[in-house]
Amino acid sequence: MDIRSLRCFQMVAREANFTRAAEKLHLAQPAVSMSIKRLESELGLTLFHRNERRISLTDEGERLLLHADKIVQAVADAELEMQELTGLTRGQVRVGIPSMLGSYYLPELLMGFRHSFPALQLSVVEGGTTHIRRQIEQGSLDIGIVVDYGETDELERVHLMQVETLVCVSPDHPFASQTSVSYPAFLDEELVLFKEGFFHRQVTEQLAKSYHVTPKISFETNLIPLIQSVVRHGFGISALLKPAIDDARDLIGIPFDEPLLFNLSIAWRQQSYLSQANKAFVDYLLEHSPATAAHTSNR
């Protein structure tokens, strides 16, 4: 069982298709098929259910994939660390950022990092916290900005900043004249929310569960301008970060009775090798984040 066979197996499992896996690996499709057959023969196991339309992992294949992910990532980490010891820095940072944060809190930080480290390539992927966590664990992303709920998983975390979510309404909505809004009152409205997997959606569903109600989701989209427009025209209300409400100019942001605060952390895989480029990125964010700047100015 060699690393090349495991890489082929991992990609076929991810793509559920030999042809697409071969394209991703830059190999001929017959070569990928032969690699899988050799691996199955070596192990004495069938790793895939095969039919004309699609393939899927067998129970044995599912078990092997858990090991393959760890082995392939460990080899990649080792190769990178050895390259950096000889001065061959990869020079790439792959970071996942939720859309609202990427739009309103981090642009200046990202541009500042690129200005400070022009030789490094910065690749930013937008997604929900759930998706970002999964991508980090699979090795598709090096680092992510995630909402920290204090749960235990396979990620290392360093606190970055705390943000508050406000109720977002149109100026003629009854809530607009209030100084705060209760959770039950918010949940009783028609809601405009992000799609599943985003922390903005997750917290609403958690609140609804705690109050034993079903949220009335009238519209779901990950496009912030569309959320703003739907709220503006009175087809629902939402909960957004303050900069996203201020950006609309004509919308109103109202705190919840109990402030809805989120701790944001920089996350990466536990016990993985963090490249020099990624270390530089983490250090830059921690040094220049709004929370750090505010703390420094108050000393």
C-alpha cells in the first residue's frame, strides 16, 4: 500500500467518479482504475460498489478512507516541513472565511497582509463555518476563521475577535422604534436567513430550539445585498453584523435584549505542521485585528 495508491483511492472516493478523479490527479483514467484494482488486490477487499452510473464506498472503503485522509495529509505535512528546512517555502496561504466577515471585517487585514508579504500567495475561500471546518479537516484549507462555540474537535483555535449580531429591519417596521428586541419576538417574525451551515443560520435555529418554536424562514440566501433588499421591502427581517446593516444605510439595527455575541477564532488542524507562510498569516491577523488594536489603544 503506497502513497500514490492512497491518493488515487482518496480522490476517487471524494469524486465518486474515476474520470473526474483522474482529471483532478492529472492522470489517465485507466491508470487510476488500475491503481485502485491493485490496492483492492493487495488488501484482499472490495473498496467500491461499482455500477454503470456511479460508484460508492463499501463499508471497508469507508474505514480505509479515514486512514487515507490522515496518511496523505501527514505525508504532505512532512514534505512541506522538509522543503522549508531547505529554504523552499511554499509561499501559499489557503484560508476559509464566512461571507459577512470577509465582506466587512477582514478586507483591510487581507490587503495589509498582501502588502506586507508580497511574495506569498493568498487564496480566500468563502463558506459557512461548518463547510470551513470540514475543508480544514480534509486538508483542502490550511486555516479558517470560525465561530468558536467551545466544542471539542480536531481543530486548534486562537481567539481573534468578538462580534455582535443585531436585528435588521426596515425603517417602517414596528421594531425600528424599539431599543432592543427579545428572542421570542424575533422568532415570531418572517425571517430572511443565510442557508444552512452558516453561523448566522445556526444560531437562529438553536434559539428556536431553545424556545420550542419553528422559525418562519420566508427567504434564504447567502447574498448579503439580497438579504438587505428583502428586508428593505418588508418581506421579512434578519439578524446581521452591524457593518452589514450600516452598509445598507437605510436599514435599522437593534440589539437583542440579551446581546447576541460570537467569538471568532483562527483555526487549523490539531498536531499538523503549520507552514511559515501560514504562521505569518496567523501572526499578522492576531497583531492587526480590530480587537487587538482596540486593546492596544486602551492601554
